[in-house]
Amino acid sequence: MADKRDYYEVLGVSKGASADEIKKAYRKEAKKYHPDLHPGDKTAEAKFKEINEAYEVLSDSDKKARYDQYGHAGVDPNFGAGQGGTGGFDGFGDFGDIFSDLFGGGFGFGGGGRRNGPKRGADIRQIIELTFEEAAFGCKKKINIDKYDECGTCHGSGAKPGTSPKTCPRCGGTGQVTTQTRTPLGYIRNVTTCPECRGKCTIIESPCDKCHGNGRVRVQKTIEVTIPQGIDDGRTMQIQGAGEIGEKGGPAGDLLLTVRIKKHNIFTRKEFDVYLTLPITFAQAALGATIKVPTISGLVEYDIPPETQTGSIFRIRGKGIPYMRGKGRGDEYIVVEVETPKNLTQKQKDLLREFDGTVVEKNYRKRKGFIDTMKDIFK
């Protein structure tokens, strides 16, 4: 016994502390060191056991009196044969109430009363497919939802019109029943779901013909949603209250719409910018040209500068995706691709050979640099 800490010290209270002060201190310490909050922490587990042991003694007036008089020996199972010592577990009733308050029940002591209150409805998850332009500029879309909704015949009561649910006689409307079992360690109180009403607190003697006592029915609904401009692929929109109906007066769940954007024929997107691969002719690339460029808002004219190379990128400001919040838009980037013509006539081939013969090596900077590098490698 000598290695045990003083129980008052364990709970952090004075010897003259009242029952309420002891209980309050226990709640604080038990919550701090509960194993669920420190998984795998042996130190926290040991402290939690020590706190429980201290409270089990100090919360019992008889054990507390013996402890105050004799110390740890006074509550030893072997102390005073015939005095009713049981090693510190005469019953779990008070512990069950405290654990239920701290952690919502589920520790073998009963609890779980919160399950019988209002319950929020489930969320509905769905994918919505948009075109490139619908996602860029926003739109309104009608979507079909299959969900549970309130029964229109009984208005959610589950009872046939003209009747109403009655309080369960077995549990008295609590949804739970309590049993007490005597064990060698004392009495253990067990709280379980009422088998009569199955935790619903009421019994329906005359069920509604439409929902069969459920209070809700499966329905198909069409709702219109507003898609904001600039929404991107993979984003999820939350439509509050459009999910499954709640139970016992609880709020409805939400509709969660995940956006999927269809692939566009010529445009790609990176956040709020649009990219376009633009094929141009050799002559346009060499001499420069004013050409019509497609954007998501229509055609615009753009001046391609002379000596443009394949892979060159040009920016058209403000022709990208509108921002979701606030004013303004991203940009459009033109990625140039110089196309080599096919199916040339003999005359065209002759003209190209004639042209090629007039071009000196220095006119091809990349080619000249490559040839010089190759000479260095293979000299």
C-alpha cells in the first residue's frame, strides 16, 4: 500500500472537499486521461485507472470514512472480514452516469440516451455533368433526386390519419430499459434499447397505409440548382436541406453535387486560364499574320509576329474563365504549332527547293546550334 498515492492528491482536491467537488474533479481528470483520447499510451491508461480507483473510494461515504481513518488499508479487500469490502467495485451506477455525460455512453455502463433525440437526415451525394461553357459561365440545371421525404398522408407521424403514436409502456418513452445484475464484484447496471419500441419511444397501433408506420416514403424529386460561374472539375457544391429528411424533428441532410466537366474539342483549362493549340502555316509563321483565334467568348483577331516558332506561347488577356468570386477573368494562352503542308504539287515542291537554296545556314538558329553541338560530339 505504501507506493499508492493519496486519493485526494490523485483527484486534486482537499480532504474536506464536498461530494460535488469530488465528482467535478473526477470528471475533469477522467476526461483528461481517458484511453480513447490516448490510444496506446500506457502512462495515461495507468493514470486513468488510478483516478477511477480514487473516485470509487471517495464517492462512497462508507469507504471514504474508512479511508479517512485508516488510509489505503481501510479499503483493502482483506480489511475487516465481514465488513462487506469487495475490492472497490460495489456498483457502476454513478460511473455510468459520468461516462455517459463525458463520452456519450458505450463503455459498458449503459448510457446512450442521446440516440433517442432528433436525428439529422443523411446527405445525398451525386455527380453533375457540365459542358465546358456551362462550367465557365454558370447556368441553371434541373436534376433528379431519389430520396426519403416526409409521408404526405400521416405527415411524418407514422400513424393512420385520425390516430397518433402512443408512449411505449415498456420504457415509458425513453427508448431504453435498464437491468441490474448482481455479480461477485457488486451490482452492474446495463442499459439497452427497448425491445418493445426498438428505441423509438412510441408505439404505433394503427400504422399509416402509405408509409407502413415509417413516417417517410421514397420519392423522386426534380430540383433546380444554380451553377456558379468559374466552377472547376472535381468541386463539390453543397445544397443545404436537399438531402434525406431528418428523424424526430431533426434537420434534413444536404445534397452534395460533385462537378464533372466534359472534355472540350479544342480548349483545355488550368484553374481560370484557357489553353488552345493553334496550327498555323509556314508562311504565317515566317512572315507574321493577323489571324482569327477562337476563345470561349467568340472569335478575336490576333497578330502573330514574324519568325514565330512551333511551341511559342502568346497570351490574350481577359479571355479565360470568369472568376467564381468577384469580377474579372483568367487569360487565354495560344500554343502555336507550325504545320508542314502535305500533298504538294510538283510546282510547289520546285518553288520550295528554290527557296531553300537561297536560305543560308545562319537563318536557322536552332539548326545551326544543333549542328555545331553535333560536330563537337563526333569530331
